[in-house]
Amino acid sequence: MAFYTAEGSKFYFSETFAADKIVTGISNADPAIATAADHGLVDNDEVLLISGWEEATENVFKVDQLSANTFSLLGLDATDTRFHPSGTGGGVVKKISNWVEIPQVLSIETSGGDPRFIDVQLLASQYASRIPTGFNPFSATLTLAHDPANAVYKQMLGIGRVRKLVAFKIVVAGGGVSYAYGYMSASEAAQLQAGQVNQVQAAMTFQRRLISYGA
């Protein structure tokens, strides 16, 4: 049993992706095994997967190197062929490097990621049914102490201005780590209030899943 807390958490982004490594196939296993000739990856490398599987694409995974041509995608359970049709999971992986820590984070607020439903009411029945249809978009908003001269903050402004997709990493106290891929938008308008440091907000909007690993 493990417990994690927000205190001590750190937040990172990366816009540095290595050249594509062609993935010729991914097995229907847990964890899924990818085949990519001379992939050059080692244990615990972090990669962005672009796959023919809608459930798996545009997610960030850790890898477990198995051989020169194969590796496991830790956290990807591809055993259900309804979501991971056999023979269609190929694509590319891109190794992620140069993680940059987001500076002076004061607080975090999350929204979305919760289950989405539709209600069905048949005229012949007194009782309605609720059917799950997936999940709402997930985002996290960080409140930062405003330092307009900070080089990383300036980098974040530039990324948001061109709507560039980046990888995200959240490391929490105790060693848990989560990954995602999406957009980052940092505000230039500082919030000023007596008795507090000036603050700005930076939003991370995730494209797909938030993949989490324990310590």
C-alpha cells in the first residue's frame, strides 16, 4: 500500500522528441510488446507512441527493453481486441528527452477526466438507463508565482503561442510519476492582490490518457 501527496510534487514538460522509430507491430498482451528494428531504447526510457490503435495513440509510456528489436510498453494493456484489433497497432515511437521543470508552482487545479454518460428513457419503461460513453477532456491548471524574466516561463509562452504539442510529466512525493501529451498555454496577465505574490496561470490540456506509474 502506498500513499502520495501533492506537497513536494514537480511538473515538467518536453518539446524534445527523437526521430521516429518505426513500429511494425504491437502484440495483444499486458504489457503490450512493440517490434521496432534496432530501436536503441533502454529500460525506463520515456516515449511518445503514435499508433493505429485509437486507445493507445498520443500517449506517453515507459518502456522495458527486451531485445534489440522489441520492447514492452509499460502501462499499455492491449489484451482486449475490441479496442486493440490484432495487426493494426503499428506506427512510430519517439523517445522523449530534455525535461524542463515548470518554475514556481504555487497550486494545481484539475478538471475533467470524469466518466461521461447519456440517459436513455424508453416510453414503455418507468425507469431510465444511464450508459457510459467515455470520459470528458482532462486538464490541469497550475498557478505560478509570476516572474516575467524567467527563461522557462518565456519558453512556455512561446509554446502556447504556436499551439505546440508537448509531453508532460508529473512527479509526486513518494516517487509516483504520471505522463501525458497535449497543449500548454501560459498566461501573460498577472493577477495582483495585496498580501500575495503576483500570480499567473498555465494550463495543460491533455489529448488522451494520463498514464501513471508507482514508485
